[in-house]
Amino acid sequence: MLLYTVNNTDLYRLVSLIRHAELKIVEVYPTDIMQTPVHLSIGQESIASALCAHLNHDDIAYGTHRGHGIYLAKGGDLTGFYAELLGRVDGCSGGYGGSMHLIDRSAGFYGTSSIVGGAIPIAVGAAMGIKAPRVATVLFGDGASDEGILYESLNFAKLKDLPVIFACENNRYSIYTHVSHRRAAEPHKIAEACNIRTVHVPIEISNDVVALHEHLREHVEYVRGGNGPLFVECETVRAVDHHGGGSDVEKGMRPSEEADLAREHDPLEVARRQLDPATVKAIDEEVLKTIEEAFEAAMKSKPVHIEVDYEQLGNNPFGS
């Protein structure tokens, strides 16, 4: 069971935090002070928020290259987040990992991986080291379900009935390639074939943080009860480009219907409609203040300095 109570205000605060934290990245990215590649979760914030709101502090979570949302939703340090993206010594990975390698073990967030699907087997391994009611969770995109490691991980997790939650954010695109050109079956069908309990959530619920949080309640408790793994597939939409904060729709890389879908099911706007305007305004102001303070603190951190002994390397700077 959860050790604390989560209400609609708490859920909105998580969505607002992730959205505005990433909008800050969009703001500063063109200035080149942030040189790490970034993969934003704008349009998908409700999934990490709803799922992590079911996790206790001692539950373990992992993410993939598009991992800002789950890092922040699990309680990852915001100053450490920005410092990492800025390549500063106070970054959560010491300034060496960048956007795709985030970690905050004090919050129960044990890392993201730049390898597509790379965090999936790691979460399974973590689940071997804990016992229900603790759970391990991994959030990944639908592109990761094209990787063989998912099949192996699902099979092993079910064989051992491990307390692990596989959560797939299905935005239907692996970079710019539509799912219809990549796969013969939906991701949750893979889990069903392994006799794993599965939940397939339409976008109307996935992008509504309040509805999704309630929808997941009994399923998370199933895992906490020692009944084995869970696979959740949430249909959603990526509102921005695969990489960076621009619009790949405007560039013609995805059809205009994707932008329409993102506007119709914007998680921030959907959540706002369920609270009174005064509450929304107060939360957003608090979130924006927190973000600005964290970013300013990160900017004051010293840049990581890497020294290379080129004489030792010889004429080839990449070694022999």
C-alpha cells in the first residue's frame, strides 16, 4: 500500500513540474549553453506522473533516453537535473552523463539508459533483489518493444514472478517511423503471450493523469501483493520532435494529425480542467519559481573539466 495520500492537486503538480521543467530546456537550448542531446516528454507527462504517484520512496524506478519525466515524477533533485544537462559538477551524474543518464538513488530512481530498451533487463534484475510489497518499475517507449531484450525480460520476470512493472509509453513512433512499418503486434500482446497481467490504456485515459492514476491502482496493488509482473501499455502522443524542442510535424516528418492529437489530449490542459483556476495558477507559479531557482543554482555549479593527454595518445586523438 502507499505510505501517503495522493490527490488531484498533487497529480497536477507533477504534470506541471515536468512540462515547465522541459519548457525551460526548450527556452535555453538554442543558446548552446546546454550541449547534451535532449529527448523531451512533452505531451506524455501524465504517464510518468500517474505511475510514480503509486510508488513509495523505497520502490525502484528506471527510465530510458526520454527519461526526464520519470526522473522528476519519482522525486529526482531538480538542481541536479539541470546541472547534469549543463555538464556541471553538481549534476546528478557528476556532469558526465547528460540528459540520457540521469540518476538519483536518494529518490529511488536508479538511472536511465541511452540504449533503446537498455533499462528493461536492469529493472528485472533489481526486482530479483527485492520482495513485494516493494516494486521495481521501468518506463520505456514503444520503440523498445522492437528489441529482443524485452521478450527475454518479460519471459524471465514471469518465470520468477518478480515484482516488476513494465510501462510502455506508446506514441506510435520510433523517431519518425510509424509503428505500422515496424511491428506486427501491439506491445501488450507480447506480454500476454508470456501470461503476464496486461493493461492496454487508450489515450483518453493515458493523457488524463487523474483517470490514469485511478485506472492503475488495482494493477499496482496486484504486483505489491506478490502476484508477479505487470505490463502497462499507455497510448499517447509526442508533442515535439524526437530530439530537441522543435516540431517535426512542421518539418514534414510526421503528419499534421499528430499535432492535432497532441492539442486535443494535452495532459497539462486535461489536468487543468479538473481543478479550479485559482489552484492551477498557484501551483504553476510555485512550480515556475522552483524551476528558476534550481536552474540558477545549476548555472552556478562549475563546468566539468576533462583533461586529455594527447602526447600519451599519440597523433590519433582517439587512441590506437
